[in-house]
Amino acid sequence: MLKSIQSLLKINLTGIKTNDLPENSGVYLFRNADDKIIYVGKAINLKNRVKSYFVNSPLPKTAKMLIDARSLSFVLVNSDLESLLLEAFLIRSLQPKYNSVAKDDKHPLYIKITQEQYPRVITARKIENEDSSAFFGPFPSSNKVREVLRMLRRIFPYSDHKLGKRPCLYNEIGLCNPCPNLIENIKKVKIKAALKRKYHLNIKFIKQILFANFDKVSESLHRNMTKLSSEKKFEEAAVLRDQIEKLSYVTQTITPLSDYLKNPNLIEDIREEELKSLKQILDKFIEAPSRLERVECFDVAHLAGSFPTASMVTFINGDPEKALYRHFRIHQIKRSDDIASLSEVAKRRIKHLKDWGIPDLIIVDGGKGQTAAFNGLFREHKIPVVGLAKEFETLVFPKNDGVGFREFKVPKSPAKNLLQRIRNEAHRFARRYHHNLLKKSLFS
């Protein structure tokens, strides 16, 4: 399997044009004059990460590695988590010279879930006689373990401390919620039992994710959310909705690591299949363009109407083209009205068809109202608009006569993977600008 690494494109570091590198998640490999891989790293944005080696003053060890390095290769992947897992695999397999801290596999680091009344999630060195089902890994370094745990803890809070008398500090910021210390201090039996079940459910989900059973976790969350909504427990349902969104963003689609190594062009093949799959769906409902080269997605973000923002993310041939992203600060009076905000954004976007470019397809994050806000303007220019409702990834299609809509729940498919990735990126980009405006306000 590792033989295919040799077939990767090798970029000569003499006069390397880092701006030409892709902005995708992936793993990069530095090679020496003998074509031996001497360093493996991972990046959320390959272009920015590799560029940093040549524009910043490197630390002594990094400077020495760059002196030895002669060429660069990279492997594109679908998500941040995949890049983390692939980096760990390559370091363990190749033992690169300059990954000296991470390559020591004599005492590999694992994620351990303890066998206690309130299982803790911690890092540990594996001991042979311990229950292997409680260990996940190994990981190449403590930093990588922490990175995985940070992702998980924001979605499913857990405890890493032994039982005590007072709720821990992490409980205050929602990362140990419910805190075992808090649960044990509750006197009412029913409330205590309910919180204990909630804590154990979080641990169960974490185990399933570490075993890569992402679909099972997502289906369970969706099922519980629907049940709570039908019982009019909307606040509890909203918590599960947020967990579903975060889980979708963190995991997306996990492709077996071996597939990337067997086929260095796998990501291009995946993108082609995703676009073909989406085109087949669109053709059933609308007059879709012959090609889906440029797809734009729009989303809004605000906090109870304060500092409303919107995002436009652009995907070219299935990959994000960040140079074409745009932020919008919303000016209309009804700031908590998503539909009115999107109407404003649509009017501003349509003024820039010549200088920003013409999309082949517009995706609006939302249902019928949000879709109508864009479709009314863009159908005059024969630019198709579809909505993407969050629940169950439902596509919303305006009818050809402009009156009414049709809906289609997207099945598990390459098209669904692409739609989730585009929507999640639009959501992330909108929230980033919103948070920046909020921070500026707080510190001004």
C-alpha cells in the first residue's frame, strides 16, 4: 500500500510557487535528495501551511529539515479528521527522520475510556493486561490526541477527573456537562438518574465515533431530536440539533486511509463522482446546467438579531476556492429575519455577476422562504437556485413556473457528501465573521 507514495507528484523546492498549492485539507511530505521521506505533516489548508515554512523564521530543527529537503508531495483528503488520521498512519509506517517526537512507537499514546461509575476520557500509555476495548489509537503525539479530544468534547462533553465534591471548572464552560461531581450531589432520584443517563450516552457516542461509527451516532441523535420535538421539548431538541451540526462538520465523510494511498488521485475521482451524483438529482427537478463547475452557497449568522452576517462560499469542481469567498454585513432593519437578510444578500450578489463571476448553481442554506429570497432574482438570469434544509439534508426545488416548491430528501450518496461539505463551509464562514464583529464590539 505504501508503494503508491512513490507515485505522488514531487514538487522541486527550488523556486516552489506555494500560491499554486491547493487550499484543501491534506497531508504533506518532505523528501531528501535520495527521495526518502524525512518529514510528514498535516494541514487544514495545505497552501498556507507549506507557505509558512518559507515566509517565517523556522526553529533550528525545522531549519535543518528544510536544508535536507529537496522536494514536496501531498495527499488531499476530505476533512480535518482524515488528515489527522492519515498523518498518524504515515508517521508510524514511515518513521520519518524529523518526526522524531512522534515516531517513537515504543510507548504509543492512546485515548482511554476508564471503567468507572462515571467513565473518564483521558490519554494513556497502553498496558498489556488492561481491557483493550477501552483504548483507541495509537496516535503519533500528545498534540494529536488533544486535537481529537478537543473536537469530541465540544460535541459530547465528558469528565477527565475523578469524583470530587464540587462541579469542576470545565462544567462552567460546558465541556463537562453534566459533571459527575454535580450529579452525585443531587438528592432527587429521578433528576440524578436522568443526568447520569445523559452522561453515559455522551460516553457511548464518543466510543462509537472513535470506532468510526459516525452514521450510527447521527441516526440516534436525529431520532432523539425528532422525539423531543414531538413532545414539545424544544430546548432539549435544540441541543441535539447543535450536536448533529457539529458532528457533521467534524466528521463529514471518512474515506478509508488505504484508499488514499492506493490511488494518489483519489480526491479528484471522489469530486467527479460527487458532482455527477448531484447532477443526476438536479436533472430530475430543474433545468440544471450541463456542468456544475462553479457552485455558490449562502448562509446567515446572528445572535438574537445582533451583528447579523452572511457568507458566500464558492466551490470550483467540488473544491473550495477561498479567493472567491465573500462576507456580507447585514443592514436591513429586521436583523433576526433570515429571509429578509438573504433577500438583501441576493440583491447585492446579483450586482456583481460580471466582476465576481456567474455561478452554475446557487445553494441557499434553508427551506422554502430562504430559497424564494434568491430564486425570485436569479431565475431571470437563468441561474438555478435550490435550498438545503438542515433536517435530513432535504433539497428544496422551486417549480419551473415560479409558484410552489418540491422537496427531495437526499439519500446517502456522493451528492449528499458534497452538499454537507458545502453547507458546513458556508455555515463556518458566516459564523466566523459574526464572531469577529461580536468580539470587536465587546472589546471596543
